[in-house]
Amino acid sequence: MKMRQLEINTGELLRKLRLQFFEGILIVVPVVVATLIVIWIFSTIDNILQPIIKRIAGEAIIGAGFGLTALLIYLAGVIASTDTGQRIIRSGESFLTRIPVYNLFYGGIKQVVLSFSEPRQTGFLQVVLVDFPRKGTRAIGFVTREYEGDGGKKMLNVFVPTAPNPTSGFLEMLPEEEITRTSISVDDAIKMVVSAGKMTSPGAMKQILS
């Protein structure tokens, strides 16, 4: 009897330890991965202009390259806000879009950045629900274009993002009757995707379940 009780207690203890260990993983791994990504981004950007900093200052200064890069990006934004700057940018973009192969990457990356930085102005017209990847399962989708198909049928191009990385996903071309329109804001939908559903507002959940 004592042996059985000991086995039960041991089993419960192991289950509790296993549960606590995995809970620890859920806390530690995202923090570590996010930290490593931030460090990698900082180091990569910092190293871009370090050769110039080293030539001017005589030695590498940690963070100076990152700061200078951030300043240059800000100045580019300032220039872009002027009429002259806009003309220069349009000329530059026109040139870049004519470079074979490069234009594919440049155009695609720019559209993704624009769509997520200014969703109301650049492409994401509405948040919808679609049956994806099979009938009976619902996925968040972003309408990027509405047009008339064969026979006058209304068609929609819908971008279905992957979670938690919304910069990749699938392009679905669907007739209007195969999508469910929602009043979920683009910002709320992106939060849902990035958090893998963790950050879902009550209003959005109500529409998804209805």
C-alpha cells in the first residue's frame, strides 16, 4: 500500500515538474529568441557603417553605426516629405523597378512593408474570414483587390497571412460568396495574427464565432 502511494506521489510530482518545466519554456524561449533577434538586428545595422566610423574616429564605437544609420533613415524621411524629395524618390524607384531580378525583390518587399505600416492606405481594404486551408476551418484574410471576373461575378484577391509571421502567406482569388466580410479593424487583425490568436478582442471573437 505504501509502495503504491509512493508511486502515485512520484507520478504526480513528475507530472507537476514536467508542467512547470514547459511553462518555463513558454516564458524563457520567447524572451531569449526576441532578445537574440534584436541583438542580431542591432549588430547587423551597427556594422554597416562601422568601417566609416573606424576611419573617422580611429576605432570602432559600439552603437555609433546603428545611431548613424537611424539618423540617415530619419533624414531620408525628412527629404521624402518635401516635393523635391518626392520627385527624387519617384525617379529612383523608377530606375530600381527596371533592374532585372532586383525589381522583383524590391517591389514585393516594399508592398509588404507598406501594407503593414499603412494598412488603410496601401492595399488592405478589409478584413474577411475565409475557409482555409479547408472547408469548415476559418482563417483571417485581408482583401487587397476587388474586381469583376468572368460572367460579371465579383471576385476578391485575399491575402491569408501565416502566424505569427504575417509577412508570408497565401494569395487566394475567391468569389464574393466564399468570403465572410467583417468589421474587424486591420490593426486588430494583425495583432491577432502576430500573437497567434492570443490578442483577440471580444468584438473580433464574436464575429469569428458567429
